[in-house]
Amino acid sequence: MIRKTFAAACIGLAALAAAPADAQNLRIALREDPDILDPTLSRTYVGRIVYMGVCDKLFDINDKLEAVPQLATGYRWEDPTTLIITLRQGVRFHDGEVMDAEAVRYSLNRHLTMQGSFRRGEMGDITAIEVVDPQTVRIKLGAPNASFIAALTDRAGMILSPKAAEAAGRNFGTRPVCAGPMRFVERVAQERIVLERFPEYWDAGNIHLNRVTYLPIPDNTVRLANLQSGAAEFGERMEPDDLRAIQRNRNLRGVAVEELGWQSIQFNVNNGERSAPLRDPRVRRAFELSVDRAAINQVVYEGMFSPTRQPIPPASAFRIPNFDPPARNVNAARALLREAGVTTPLQLEFTVPNNPDLRQVGEVVQAMAREAGFEITLRAMEFASSLQAAQRGDFQLYLVGWSGRTDPDGNIHSFMHTRGGQNDGKYSNPEVDRLLDAARVEGDVAKRRDLYRQAMEIAIGQDMGRMFVWHRKNIMIHSTRLTGYQPIADGMIRLQGMRLN
């Protein structure tokens, strides 16, 4: 169970004491501070939560995880590589500009071509984006892509104001202008992000909140204390023991939903000089065998999460059967290190986001790995900073999660493909690349599942390119004054229909 500190909670409460409550002003306590608020360049989960207020997408997902129109009204495939998307009329961006087919063409091209884009790898092989008329876009692909519509339900499908994006350039994320229900007001790093209701929103009748303030509070104890005191009305990704803590609190309600994503330990396989100790797959395999995933789940998360060896969640039709984590085997781990010619103890640095539960995971892993011949030093970092460090190769082991996507391509390709935009460890195997590319274009579920099975048997079973550790539950706690919240497995907080009573 995660250790709680009353002093830390008091600090957080004091910081928010000046924030007044209002009938329709919602305060959401976030687990981290988002990175840049630019859909093309951002990576953080909490950034996606903020985008739910600022940036509508071509498509969203419903509680059945089906793609449903948002800025689009529908789509059809002219042929296996030609997609027609029809757009909603009368939509305006926050700067008053019209959202039309040209804006869609501009935004998708920006995602594809902007230097540093993390969307490029999600969108696949687009060969042309054509404006048919103001409400119709034609997208041509180089090959069939079974995951393409799913990609457009997230940041790749967010449409930006071309006028604002051109004026701001790479500074767009400091003041994003999209077509969501709320417009951006201000951001104070590590303190707050403020949005206010956009009166000209296309679905304005379904928006009842006047203002939403997102409060980054990494310490879970402080987030819970703010919820209990009424200084915040919603807390995202709370801990399992928090559900027990609020059982007798009539003012709070807890909701636990299986997530689409995963938590992993990323190895620096070939990203700069710091990768040297982990280039041998035998060392990576030894590290895996030194760790007991089930014990981490019990010690830190009260057994509530699901230990895993793969990036596909249990509820997915693409889940690979009989691909389970190996049992912890310290003797086998030591033997692998000897075989690799490693002098023990092997010193490694383990980067963990600076949250109490993840720091505790780091401590448990540190103790386990020591028995197998690893000497682990923990490096706790603010989450957005840890992502930047990983991207430039400034890590060896990195505890990092992914919120997940409805299509398995979104959980795998970007992280395990040689050209994957979020493959910070630079794992690379040409056969894995071939299999992942083949799975991306295969429409048959059984055949796609088998392609992912083959890819994971190589990438994980043979190479240990990344160590997947658990699938969590998204635990949300909110005030009973709040109604209209829709718990969906992607963990997003959709403002449509929400109100404070």
C-alpha cells in the first residue's frame, strides 16, 4: 500500500485554498502536468485529458469502443486505400475561423510533416489528402490500413485552426486554438490550466460547465485530500486504496474502469552511449527474470491490476493467448548474466515518474533485482521531463505507461517498430517491423492476431525489446455533485453532458 503523508496533503490544500468553487466551474486534479498542448507534438496522457475540452477530433469513441463521428458526420471507403470523410457544417474554431475541409487537410498534413511530430507514425502511409468540397475530404493511402479510423479518434484526428497554427508555428502549444467545447484561457506550469466555455461550439446545448481548471497534483495523497476537502471535484487515476478511503464519504463517488493501455519498463537498447549495458538481450532477459510482476501488483496496488507480458489488454479481441509473464527465477537470471560475461553487481539507473506509487514500484524492483546481481539507482523525474530525457537517450531503464488505443496497432507499432515515433529505446528487428506492418493492413481479426503473436514472440519472447508489466484500472473519484460523467476505457474526461448540481 502506498505511504501517505498528512503534511504533503496540507501543502496541497493550502495551495488551492484560494481557488473559489462555483456552480459550473469544475476543478480536475491531474496526476501530472501535461507536456506541450500541441496535438502534433505532445505525448502525455494528461495532455489528452485537457484536449477533451479544447480540441474536437474527426471521430471519438463510445462506451463500446466504437468510432463515432465528432467533427466528421461519417466516412466510407471508395476502395481499400481511398477514404471519404464528410464534415459537420457550421463548426467554428475558437478564433472564429470556419472548420472545413481545407482545415482538415492542413491539420492532417501538419501531423504528417511537422518536425518532431508524434502523429506521423500513428497515421500510416498517406499519399494524398484532397479537398473535394468544403464538407468533404478524400484521403489516399499507400496500402490498406485497418487501424486508420481508430487513429483519427485521438490526437491524429484533432483539427487545428490553420490561421492560428500558421501564426504561432512551434509555439502553437502555448495557446492552442481548436474547435472543442472550451477555449484556452491560461496556463501556469505545474499549477493550473484554465479553459472557459466557447459559446459558438457546435454542440453547445450539451455543455453546461462555464469553466474547467486542470490542477496538476502528482502526489496522490494530496489529490485525495483536495477531493475530500472539496477543493477539487474530480481526481483522475487514483489508487486502489483510495476507493476504501472514500467508502463512508457521502460526498464522493469512485469509478474503476479497465484501461486500454499498459505500464512497461523500457530498455535503452541502442539510443546513445547509455544503452551499452543493455545491448545484450541476455541482460534484458535476466532483468525480467529478476522481477515478480504479481508481487508488484500485490504490494503496491492491492492486487487490483493485471500483470502482463504483452501490450494488448485482456478485454481486446486481439489479446494473444498463452503469452503470460514468466515466473521469477533469480538463479536463471544470474546464469544469464554470467553467460553474457557481466561482472556483478551490474549498475543500472532506473528512471521513474515522480509519483508516490511509481516510486514505490521502483523500490520494489530495486530490491528484487539486487538478488539477481543488479545494483539499481532510482531517478525520480517529473513526468513530462522524463519523456524528454527518454527521447534523447538519457536513460537506461524507464518505467513508462501508455493509456492505450482501441486498435492494437496504437498500442504496439509506435513503440516496437524501428521507425516508431515513441520507440525511445531504439529497439529494432526487421522481422518484427515486417510483421507489424503486415498487421496494420490485415483486415481479418484472426489473421491480425496471429501476426501480432508472431511479432511479440520475437520482440518480447526472443529479444526482450521492452518489458510490459501490468494493465491497470483507471480509478476516478469525483464529487457526488457532478453528474453526466461517462466512464470509458480510454480514461478520458469528456465534458459533454457534465454539470455540477
